[in-house]
Amino acid sequence: MLVLKLRMVGKKHQRTFRLVVAEKRSRPQNPGVEDLGWYNQHTNKFELKKERIQHWLSKGAQKTETVDKLFKRASITT
């Protein structure tokens, strides 16, 4: 099953996140199927590819709770 989830990147205490499409039970180090954007928790800035997100959600990909909260802030409807 494919899910939209956040993958950690960056140094210790300077983590940022990539929004990726990946298998639900894959390891966090796996690159995923496709990169859909980024999120910086320190500055609360993010950039998302809305068209590709809608595409994957229409194909049946699920989203995690954290990603759902991020979508609400970005006003992405599902």
C-alpha cells in the first residue's frame, strides 16, 4: 500500500522533511517512489507539488496523520 509520508533529512538538530510517496512499511532511509515537496519545522515553511499530490491521492494512496495536518495548513482538499 502506498502512503504519503514525511522522510527526515538533514543534520542532527537541523532536521527538515521531504514529502514522499512510499510503501507503508518501508524503512525511513528508502528514497520512496516520488518526491512531492519539503517541510522545515523550524521555520514552519513548506513547498508542496499540489498537482502530483492530487494525482497520487486519486490513485488510492493514503496519507499519514502528520501529512494530513500539513495539507490542512496548505489548504489541499482530498
